[in-house]
Amino acid sequence: MKRETKRKLYAALISGALGSACAHSPPTQHRTVVAAPKPVVPTVRAPEPSRPVDTPPLPSLSEFRRVEMQQPSLFVEEGYHVAFTKQNELTFVAKKQGGVLLDLRDTAGARTVRGRHFDQIGLSPSGAYGFAIDDRQQIGVLDVAKAKFVRTIAPKGYPSARFRADGALAVYDGCELRLYLSPEKTASRLMAPRLCGLADASDDGRFWTISKRLPNPGNYLDGVNAESVLVVDTFTSAIETLGVVGTDEHPIALVRFDPSSRRLCVVDGDKRLACVTTDQLANAPVVVSDAGVVPHTVSFDDRGERVVYAIGAELHGPKRFFLHDFRTGRTRALGSSNAPELTFVGDNRLLEIGALPPDRSLGATIYDLERATRSELFVGAETGGIWRTPDIPTHVVIGKERHDTRDLYRIELAP
């Protein structure tokens, strides 16, 4: 081969390789960065790819075979909310006024936490600190060893707080999201531009959503009534505007992370359930349901692989429940019910609780999706509130109303 021919062939190969590489390079994504990341960024495991799974048809919940189960045991009298730690058995229970700290290995050693009525509480993974948001929206940081609040953060709107897995405390005061690497200290980092609205966090505290509410916010049953949603990663300081827009006639009604922190779902302006993974937040959420989703009925299993939702006119009216599997892309009908919600307990059980106005109490019913069985608890009683223990997904705490207060009961399900 002549030297000139070799030279031309080599140039063509180089040009083709570069052209192919450029053609397959991903587009540059622009992100707003508020502060340089300091801690080590944990890996968010991508969901398993979709694959066909042959499973038998699921009967309607009303057709599930009724079986008996062990009745729940009383956990705490006059309790309203409960928070657990992952690394020990410390529990923080909100009472009608203030709360108590319980070591489940020594229930006789309960310690009183003085304060007003707490609407939201939490504990750090190590159990060293806690927080409580009271009925005046004041945010208190709790020193667990002293059972006392060591400082207070004044609210600017509707606040929220969550501990991250590394013990840092993220606090949204109603307008600003700040991260306190040492919860007992005042030093903090601003994690997002000032935006007054409603905020919520993933279970591990890493991701936050801040919903910009429309001028006419509506009521609780309408959902967040948002125009837009910011998603903040408190580890990387990256901020994305979610690819969903709400209007006065068609507002965003729900924004919720799954328990694994791998997926974020919304109920959009057409009342459709749409979801996106947290490693693809620059992409628009993908619609997985028909229109008419009731916002407060959305519930994920512990792995974030399946979601239950209902379609209907209102929360306390007739609804059709559905189960969507993100792995297979399949959706199954679960039948009709007036129940306000079905909540996943573990991976294969659904818990139905609540009451219907004016005075119809539903008690509690546990549906086993694998065995197609159902078990009824607290027949005729009003129930409300579900709290899952972090380390044992088959152990849950539910509230049972009693006169003008609520008692908490523990349910221990077989694996």
C-alpha cells in the first residue's frame, strides 16, 4: 500500500471515531449549584431495568380469603406521633402536650420532654438528637441525653425537618432550606434559593422538594396545589426544576418520594400519577396511570418497586384502587373501596385504616398480596396514623382513636 493511501485511511479512521464519540455523547445538563459539596456523596442505586415477570392474576381485595391473625398489642397510651432510630431502640412519642423518650429495652425508664403539642417529630440515626415542630410551627432541636430542647428555629411559613443518614439536620422554615451538619449548633448552609411554599423530604433526608403554591391554595384534601416544584439534593447541592407545571385550573396535587429515595412521583394537573428516578431528575416524569388519581391514596412498597393509588371523585367516596409495578410496567386493578387509603406494609401487604364521615369507622384490615388473604383488626373502631419501624418492615404502629385522644398499638406481622 502506498504511503499516501495509508495516510488517507488513517485520517478517515480517526475522523470516524471522533464523529461517533461526539454523536453518542450525552447533552450537557446545566444545574444550579448553591454551595460546594463537602460530605462524601452516597450512591443512589438505579432501579432494576424493566423485565417481563409472569405472575398470576390478582383477585379483587373484596375476594381475599378472611383469616385470623394475632391482635395488636398496646404500645403507648395517649400518643399522637412516633419516631424511631435505626441504630438503637430509642423511640420518641408525641403526646397531647410534649412527649416522652422511650428505650424499648427499658420501658420503665421513660423520660418526659416538655413542650406544646407536637405536629411533627424525628430522631437522628444515632439517637443523639431529635426535633419537634409544635402547633405554633416553632422548630425545636432536642438533646436526647438531656431530654431538653437546646435551641429553637423561628418559622417563616409552613416548616418541615428531617435528619439525614449521616446525622445532619435539614430544616425548611417555610421559605429557606438550611442544612445543620451539627444539629445543636447554629452554623448552617443555605441549600436552595429562597422560596416560600411547602417542602417534603425523602426518608433518608437527602432529597427535598419545595413546592411553589398557587395564590389560591385550597384545602388539605386538594393536595399541595402547586405551580412548580424544585428538587434539591442536599449532598451535591444540585437543584432541578421538576418537569411538571401546574395552573389554577390544573395544579400539581402531590409530590412524594418512595422509601428507597430512588424515585419521585407527582399527581399532575390532569390528576395522573407520573414518576421519575432521582438520578434522572432533568427528565420529565413518566405518566403511569389514567386521570383522576386521588392524591392522598398514593403509597409505595419498601423497595420503591410498586405503588398503589386510587382513582375516584373524592378521598372519602367510592374509588378504584390499582397496583402499578415499575419493573414490569404492568398495572393491576385491586377493586373498589370507600377506604381513604391503602398503605404498603413491607413488600407484600397493604393496610387499610381510617374512617368515613360522618361516623362510620373502618377499623383496620391487612391484605396479603401473596396469599390473597385479609385479616380484620379493631372492628368498628376509628383508626388513623401508620408508623413503620426502620429495621423491621413487618412491625408497624397504628393509632386507635379513644374519646378525645389516640392510643398507639404495635402490629407484628409474620415475615
